[in-house]
Amino acid sequence: MSHLKRIAALALILSGAAWAQPAPAAPPTFAELEAAGARVGEIRILSREIFDTTDPKEDKLLFRWANKLHIQTRPGVIQRALLFKTGDPVSVRLIDETERVLRDQRFLYDVKFRPVAYHDGVVDIEVETRDTWSLDIGASAGRTGGANTSGTQVKEYNLLGTGISVGFARSNEVDRSSNEFEISNERAFGSRISLGYSHARNSDGRRDAASVVRPFYALDTRWAAGVTASKDDRIDAIYNAGNVVSQYRHRLNQAEVFGGWSQGLVDGWVRRYSLGVSLQEDAFVPEPGRVAPAQLPPDQKLVVPFVRYERIEDRFERELNRNLIGRPEFFALGLASTVQLGWAATGLGSSQNALLYSGSVSRGYEPAAAHTLITSARISGRLTGGEVRRQRLGVQAQYYLPQSRHWLFYASAAGDGLTRPDPSELLMLGGDNGLRGYPLRYQSGERRAQFTVEERFYTDLYVWQLFRIGGAAFFDAGRAWGGPNVNTLNPGWLSNAGFGLRIVSARSAFSNVLHVDLAFPLNAAADMRKVQFLVKTKTSF
């Protein structure tokens, strides 16, 4: 008996010693590794399937089939997108920027970085990504501003796991029906060169576009260059009270070649300089069988050498449940500005001498913790014969006020103004661009003001691990006025209220936000519907 007691006492002592052992130290964070001067060792790319079948919620027959049918993203595609390499000093900033770059890829659902081994000042990093379902075969239908749209398409956003996007689509939109083929590759030939080509055969003409561009793909990128060209033959329409009042044919050719350089990121700021030449040719002719406007815009050709300057502040914030549901979003809160000046001269083949100018500026603010205000302004136009023409000036502010994990108040205000525009450039306001309770393009003019407030609701519902659900109650107000084509039936301020669902297909590359809304115009004309039903896909909430 005493022997058994001694064994029990020894077991108790050993058990106590085991509990007394210190817990394993947590692995260092990237911030701690950077502070210690660590360098990047091995980079392990873990490209995961769409569904994690080790999770009981995703271990379903349908999800296993989807994984088998789907071709995973090749590790080399992820590797080429990284902004750091073996031997580099560990940089939290570069890891964060790489995450932003990767999350911009539609064929990726999730991105994680982990330090997995640290020895002799060297850290091995694991980059884990999870794919989306990238093959879109199906049909779509929508209704906005009293007009129906529909389409069918076959598009692969990640062809054979290479990151190449290729597709064919048939669409019936408000202005035209179209058959379109497109192909693009953001990192062609294992490089940073982006290639793109599209061809559309439309009911009113055709459009072709091609581009070869090495962009400023990261804040520290030192040079960029590219060539773009497009050719468009289409019918443009002028609207009044949501109805087409005149139409004409517009043939537009555009091209640009440019080269740019930068010193990269210096003290939190990026400065970029570019030189280039652009071409724009516009031809306007009456279309047989259509009512032409009282006066067509004049034909013109502009050959424009230009200089461009960009200044960007490195300041980004990661948020959740703002314009998406359940996925991280990155807000650029730093100052970002662009100025471009060009000179079109008759000696270079232009139809007139003109100074062309454009510029934009944006800045984000955080007036309180997690509150976000994004402001922006832009201007473009030309000075010819001592007269400003085709100038457009616009300003916008967006405010996000989180009230809890599930509720958020959103407000936006925007204003635009035109100076001596062409008829096709008039500002539109209606069901398709900000006033959900009214027919599309219901008002038009040379001035426009829009206001929106929304109470957004983000649920925890994750239906079949495929769909995230949200909702919104909204109020819109606005007006478009000035110029030769004012809506005489209802020219004043318009407003509407409504509510709707937001549905996100979280595991697909084509996971835009589906809006299903009911909107009620508050000061509608007698012949208008008192309820507008809208179904539309958008890129955000």
C-alpha cells in the first residue's frame, strides 16, 4: 500500500511540475520583427481551395465538387504580386500594401500573412490565400428607373489558375444591346505589364480597345509606361423627363502613350511625373431615321502633348462593414492629388489651339474613432480662343458613422457643374445614378446636386457559407438644372425614400453587391409610378 502511495505522490509532483512549466512564447509580430531588424527568409505560398472542407460548416458535397472542378491559383501568380522578397528587411508597411494588392484580385477571397519561423535574425513568412469560384456562367436581369436590363455571359476571371481574365457577354442595356469579347492579364509574361483587349459588336455600332501598360503598381514603384487605344462608333441620345428627345451618331477615336518616373516613397509621400501624347478625334453626324438635335457638336481632332504630376500620401485604414459585408476594406485617408496640363496645336494636326487641363484631389479624415469622412474634388476642361469650354467641376463628400457592429449611418453629398458642354455631356439625374425613386435620366442640365442618407444594417447571416445579407433604409434628394434641355414637367428639387436588401455572393469572383430596392418618389408628377422596384448589381453597398 505504501508503494502505491509513493507512486501516487510522485505522479502528483510530476503533474504539478508540468503545470508549472511556462507556456510557449507567442511568435513575434511583424512589427516586433521589423523593430528587431529581421530579414525575410523563405516565403511559403499556400494557395487554398475555395472551401475549407476541414471546417464542418464547409464540408458539404456541393463544396467538395466545387473544389474539384475549380483550378487553384498557381503559387507563382501570388509570388509575382508580392512587394517583398527573400533577403529584404521585414516591413509592416510592405506587408500591408501587399495585402491591399492581393485583395484587389477578384479571384482571391482571403489573404493572410504569418511569421512561421524565426532564427538568427531571419524570419520565414507564410502567405495563405483562398480562391473564389472564378467561372461565371449565367444570366442576369435588372430593373432601374423603370427600365429593364438583361444579359448572359461566360467569363473566367482566373483562367487555369493564371490570373488571366477572359469572357464573352451578351447584354441588353438601356442604350444598346451588345456582344462583347474581352481578355486581360495584369501580370503578363511573369512581369508587371498589364495587357488588355476588348471587342464589342453593338446594335448601334462597334467598339474596340487595347492597352499595354506597366503601371505604378505600388507606392515605391520607380517608373511606368504604357500605350492605350480605343475606337468607338455609337449613337448618343439626349434625354428629357426620362424620354429620348434626339439622337445622333458619334464616332470617337482615342489613344495615349506615356512614360513616368518617381523617386518612390520618401518620408511617407510619393511624387510621380509623367510625359505623354494623347489623341482624340470626335465626329458627329445625323443618324437616318432618328430625330437629330437642333445643333450637332462640331467635329474636332486634338493631338495633345501633356505633362502629369501626382502626389500621394501613404495613409490607409483597414475597416469592416462599410461598403461590403464581412470583408476587410481599405480606405485611402491620405492626401492624393493629380494635375495634368496639355497643349493642342494646329501645327501638330489639331483642329484648334487649346490648353487642356485636368486635376483631382482627395483626402480622408477620422473625426472620431472608426468614423470616416472622405472628400474629393475634380476638374477638367479646355481653354481655347480665350474661352473656357467643356469644363466639368465636381465635389463629393462621404461620411461613415458606425453605431455598432451591425448598424452604420452613411451620408453623401455631391455637386457638379459644366461650362459650355457638348449636348451629350449634360449631367443626368434619375433612377440609374442617384435618385432611386424616379425614371432613369429624368432630369438633365449643366448643374447637378445630390444628397443621400442611409441607415445600413449588416447581419451575421452567412447563408450556406455563400451569401452575406444586409439591408438599408434610404432617402435621396437632388436636382439637375440649367442648359437647353431642362425637364419642364418637373424641374425642381426631387426626393424619394425607400428600403431594400443587399446580398453579396462572398465566394465568387463576380461578387458584386446585389441591390433589391423599393423606392417611393415624394414629389412625383401625375403620370409617374408611385413605387419604383429596382434590381441592380453594384460594386458596393
